[in-house]
Amino acid sequence: MPNKLLLVAAENERMRGIVSQSSLTRGIVHRFVAGEQDHEVIAVARRLTGTGLRVTIDHLGEGTTTLEQAEGIRDTYLALLSSLHAADLAAAAEVSLKISALGGSLPAGGYDHAARLTHDVCAAAAAVGSTVTIDMEDHTTVDATLSILDELRTEFPWVGVALQACLRRTAADCRRLAHAGSRVRLVKGAYAEPASVAFVSKREVDDEFRRCLRILMEGDGYPMIATHDPKLIEYTLRLARDGGRGAEDYEFQMLYGIRENEQLRLAANGYRTRVYLPYGRDWYAYFMRRLAEKPANLLLLARSFKPGSAN
């Protein structure tokens, strides 16, 4: 399970300032974040797709507090999709977005704003031949996220969504969404959730991931298996073989900067493999969650603060 102390640090404004403003952290941050500007992430996307991988691009930002900010993030996605089209990358690249970034957390009309702005991004993706997957956030956002998903799918049936295996409700959500045309990204979960709504031990989460994965793989939808765990990758391949799924009927997804050789190996062996590619100036919370998922990465951060280690 994620390191809870690091997850708390992800929400700490003082820590955000220390890490975000230090030039010493840039090297380790760039391992997980594909730059801050559109042209930087487009260059990384071009490099990755040139090796046979696919990408899903997330413009980082979860602290939207005004409608103006939310509309600005919508506009950023529209510009990104236009850039992907111009670079002839739209077929191999989609975008991922968070409802909170598009106004879902606003106290007045948040749901309606998020639904409208997400619709705008989906329309732009459809126009250039790309797709959209909605990221899942903490447990308090699940109902609103799935409701917006249902609305969007009446016009854009290909819209994907992430489900977190750590949540106790997720197996039921997987059953509901394991229908033809549905795209579901299954993740373990990267938020500090209470035991009342989530499984808390690593063993429980792994077992639940397998349970949810089996539901999706035995259903009629398109599972997107987001894991770096070799055992879960092999389990997925076994389920695919046993269920008669072809390589085009599901895909693996992995984070940028993690197990890159495995990403290339899977793609070279004919398995659809997509890299989750985050970019943007507001990278701190995402970065801390990556450290929380694998505390060994904290050693890399610590080394970056040693004298003489600046880039």
C-alpha cells in the first residue's frame, strides 16, 4: 500500500513549496513527469510511440478553485489535442483528465461545470480521432465521476474511466461497466483511504485487483490493466488465453519512468502497451504519490539534495 506519510506530504503546502522550488529535485521529477509545456510532452509522446508504445497524456492539476481555472484547463486539453493531431499522433495518443481539475470540486455548480468542460474535451478528441479516459480520485468523487461518465457515453461511447481496486465497491462497479464498448482502466489506487471504504493491506489489495481483473477480462468490455507487477501481468496473460481474448482486446498501462524495459518488451511481443504520460507545472501531488507507491524512489530524491548533486 502507498506510504501514508508521503500521501499526507502530497497535500502539504509547505512541502509543496520546498520540493517544487528546488532546482535539486528536477532530475528525479523528470523521471516521472514529461516536462511542463505542450511541446515537451509532444516530443516524449513522439519518442515513445516511435518504439511501438501508445500513450495517454495527463495535464497535471488538481487544485482548481475557480471556474476560470477550470476553463483554462479545458482550453489546455483542447490545445494539446490539436497539437497531437498536427504531429500525427492522435491515433496512438489519448488524454486522461480529472473531474476535479475541470471544476468538479467547485462549491457552486461543480458537477455541471465538470460535465460541460469534460464534454468539450471529448468532442475535441472525437474530432481528431483520439479518446479520453477519466481518472478516478479519492472515494468521495466516485459517484460523481461515474455519473458524468454515464452522461458522456450517450454521445461518446468510447470514453474510458479508471477504477481503483482498493475500494470495497469496485468489484460491483466493474460488473456494471464490463459491457461491450466500455473501456475501464483498473488500478490499485494511490490515495490514503479509510478502512471503512477501502482494503488497506497489500495482500487484500492484490487479491481484490485479481478479482476485479477477472470480472473485466470475462466481460465484454475493453480492460486497460494498469500494473507494473510481473505476477499480475502474467495473471492477465493467462486470463486472456483462457478467455480467448486477442492482443487487440485489452491493453497494459504503465507509468512514465517506471519499468521502461518491460513496457518495450510487452510492445515488442505484440501486446498493446500504453504509457501514462503526465506533464504540466502542477506536478507536485502526482510526484509525491509516485514516491508513496514505491518508497525506494525516495532514495533518489534524497540523493538529489546532497551537495554537488544539482543538475
